[in-house]
Amino acid sequence: MGDESRRKASTAFARRLRILLWVAATLGLLATAAQIVLEGAEAAGVSGFSALTKTIVEETLQTRFGTVWGFAFVAWVAIALLAALVARPMDPRTNLPAVRERGGPSVGLLAKLSIAVPLIYLCLCPALSGHGSSQSPIALNFTVNAIHVASMAVWLGGLGTLLLVLPAATRSATTPADRGRLLAGPLARFSTLALVMVALIMVTGLVQAYVYVRHLGDLFSTGYGRAVLAKFLLLLGVIAIAAYNRRTSVPRLEAIAERGESPGRPGVLLRKALRAEVALLAVVIGVTAALASYAPPVSAESGPFSTTTTLGPTTLEVTVDPARVGANQVHVYFFDAKTGAQYTKGKEVTITATLPDKEIGPLPLTVQHAGPGHYIVQNALLNAPGEWAIDVVLRVSEFDQFEKKIEVGIK
């Protein structure tokens, strides 16, 4: 390719990539803000619009979930700010960004290294706020979840770039031969990378399925299992399209590039295949989101435990999930016994856990305020089977407090 053709293609590619990053950052900011508001709404027992208050949002941000996704909001802002530096035209003579700091590394290189930090953090967010950081074994689940999300992000991001950014570069090339080379080169490189990502997605997906499902029958009898099965079948469809591209489209386009011809019909077929691949992956992501609303069958085998009782002027609801040996999540809700509204007059809540039969405890548990009348213990380590006594103390004034012991069977 000539320098002029490279320059035009690089400029068009950078411009389109910059727009794509800004659109992605905008959608990411909106989605993250919605997650925080909806989490607050669920904790407070109100609608999403009713949760758009300073009090509920601030209380949500003080929870683990809110903290994780609050920093995700900051990460998306950083990506938007760095987009202009990352997406810079390349100098055709050096293959480096056209603008460099004198005597130092290129501005584009520094931006790429900087933008990697928020991108990596965003890949960790689902593990930090979901099952990966609360379901035993945490070390395995966290690592597998992070790799799974990162692999999917690279695969889908690469497809989006091929489909939405690369055509701008090929159209800007000055000759048909240059358009063929611009299309064949990136496609061949991404095809190899995608193969690695697909392998990681399948391996980590199978590990997660074993950890959370365990029994083959649960794939059909539980909502979580059916969602896992649907995701797996959809991924097989995506892999079939990707395999077609790798075995058919890539060799055809490489041959066209070697002959110095325009992509023509093979290029059109490639775009259609990429669109189908992206559409199926979007459905896969939707199914993955649905998984968050189901309790894994492995948790359901022994829990969760839930009970409702009275405590002073309140109705007390306690949930222990999954109610088995290891890390458990404890949710405590207080409602006004007369009106049924969230009880917000509590000054302090303390929770301890005791296993009398084995003379364990009382163990103080770290309580987080999750919303109006809602408190969470993220990782209550109940490391022995038996009848545990969960002691809830609600202090309502300087002199008045109420206490309730709740028996929870841990298997």
C-alpha cells in the first residue's frame, strides 16, 4: 500500500474508532447508573423512579455492590476522556501515532497503557459484585469469572471493530487492491485471537457450570440451569459462524489480497456473517444477565434460609444464603410493624453468629447498610455444620435496643 492510501485509511479508522469508544462509554455510563439506581430500588422495596433520590443513591453507593459499580462509572468516564488519545491516525512510515512527545514514548502508546486500567477493572466488576466474590470456592470462581468476562469482551469488541470501524478504513483506501489488503490483514489476525478467546470462554464456562450446577438434571429443572444450557447452545451457534469465517472467508480474502483485487462479494458475505455473530452474542449477553436473577442450584441444595419475626416496633426479615458451610450472605430487613414501611429509625445494627454445640462464637459479623431498613453481611463465615444462632440487635436510641436470636440450620 502507498503512504497516501495508508494515511487516509488510518485517519478514517481512527475517527470511527473514536466515535465507537465514545458511544460505548456513553452506554456504559447509562447502564452503570441504572444498575446503581435499580439496586437501591430493590433494597428499599420501591420502584426505580422512586429510588432516584439522594438518600437511596448515597446509601446504595455505601454498599459493596454500589462501591464496585460506582468505580465502574468513573472507569467509563476515564475511557471517554482517553478515547481521543487512543484513536489517533498512524504515521505510515513508522506505524506509530502521528504525534509524539519529543524524546519520549508516543502519546498514543501512553494512552493505550492508561486506558487498559479502566478496561481491566470493568472486566472484574461482575466478579467483584456477583457470585464470583461470594460463592465458595471464591478464589476459583473469581478468577474464572474474570477470565470469562474478559474473553467475551475481547471477542465482542473485536467483532464490533471489524463490523463498525474497519469498513470506514477500507472505503478510504485509494485502490481496490488496498481495500482487499486492509480487510484481509486484520481479519486474519483477529481470527487467530478469536480462536483463543473462544477456547477460554468455553473452558471457563464449563468450570462455572460445574461449580454452580453440579447435577445434570439441574440443567433442565432449574431456572439457572436452563439459562446456562441456553447460553451454551447459543455460543455453539456463534462458534459455528466464527468457524465458517475462519475456514472460508479468511482464505478467500487473503487470496483476493494477494491478487490485488477488490473484496467484492466475499466482503459482503463477511459483513453478513459478522452481523449474525454479533446478534447472537448480544442474545448470549442477555441470557448471561438473566443468570444473575437466579440462585445457583448448588446454593439451593441447602438454602437459602428465610424467616420473618417481630423485633420491638419492627417486623424483622432475615435471609441467609446459601445456608451451607462456608461464606454466606445475610440480608436483614426492618419494617414498621404498624405501617409496613421500611423502618429507618434504627441507629445501629449489630449481628453475631454462635454455634453452641461446638462452642464457636459469638462471632461478630461486619454489617453494611444497604438501603432504608436493609442491612447486609456480605461474607458471614459459618465454617461448621449445625444449628447456628444468629443474634440481631437493633438500637433505636441512646438507651433503647431490641434483640432477637434466630436459629439457622447450616449444612
